[in-house]
Amino acid sequence: MSRQKDKIEEIGNLLREGGTDVYAYTADVGDAGAMRRIAEDFIDKTNGVDVVIANAGIRIEEDEDYSDSSISEKIMRTNFSGVINTFAPFLKTFKSTGKGHLVVISSIASFRGTQNSGLYSASKAAVNLWTESLRLRLKPFGIPVTTVYVGFVDTDMTSDIKFHMPGLISADEAARSIDYAIRHRMRHYTFPWQSKIIWNMLRIIPGTLYDWLITVAKRHQIRRRI
């Protein structure tokens, strides 16, 4: 499923050439009704679903004083509610059959906030906690839930980021890492390794030290721009 019909059709055609059956849909993940209708149609056309991946996400630059409430609404609608809307239509079937795997693409930004990532980080942190609860709820049914914490990937979402992005990887490399996490049914997986080391360290240091480090990094970033 995708909101960019041309891109999803291009990928679909490549897979069809290799002999794979592909069903392409265009939808807004924030629309629960549309997501349910698509899921029901897909289930009817196939022999079942093995893996559902919630990958949709947006990053919008925050305004200075948070006066534009539409920004937070848009981010949470896609990044948080979109995950629920993607998974919900499949839960009943997964629970009744005892088969299925749910995968959510989160972000290292969910570990701690920075000056310009409050809303995006909050949306991904909300996803982390919700999927943790979902994992516990589905454990008696044998349904694994994998949360993938993605670092910097060379995509349209990062194309306008001006600061240094440690461990920046290609979309193909990211896809292989996600595939690894899915195949091994991991509960949590963070990549690339640079992001895992840096952000796991930032998660455990005291708040006062973290504040100082991020403030210094921000000043260095501004000086580099000048």
C-alpha cells in the first residue's frame, strides 16, 4: 500500500516480471476505514497474510512556538494512528489462526528528543510503547511483534537535513537490515551500527549531560551553516 501510486506500481511491475503476484493499493494510513477495506480485499484475494509491515511515516519541520497545531495532528495521524490502522484489520485473523508477524518501522529519534525533533520523536516513542503493549497482548497467540529502530537512511525524508548524519546508509542497505530483523523474528532491532552505539549511549547518560551534549552539537551545527 502506498500514497505514491506511481512508485508502488513501478515496484509492483518489477516483482510481477519475476513471477510474483502483486496487489497494489493507494491509501492514507490515517484513514482507518480505508485501511480496513483494503485489508479485507487483500485477504479475500490471497491465501492469507504472513507479515504486515507498518512503514508509513512523515517528518515535518516544527514551527518555532508550536502555534500551528496542524503539524502535530498530521504527524500523529500518520506516524502513530497510521500504525494502529495498518495492524488492526489483521489482528482478528492472526489471533484465530495463530499465524502472522507484525513489524513496525520506528526510529532512533524515539530514544531521546532534540531541539527540532520533538513532535517526530514523540510520535515514534508513542509507537514504541504501543507496539510493546501489543506484543504482550499477542504473546499468548504466538504472534511476534518486531520494532525496528532505523537510523539515517538516504531517502526523500532525509534529503533536506543539513547536519551530519552518522552512519548514513542507502535504502537498499536499510531494506536488507529490515529483512534480517523480520526473518529472525526479533523483538527489537536497531541499525546501522553507528546509530545503535551512539543512541544507546545517549539513552543511558544523565539528563544534564545529554542536555549539554545536544546543545553543543546544535551550536556546532549553526556555526557550520554560517
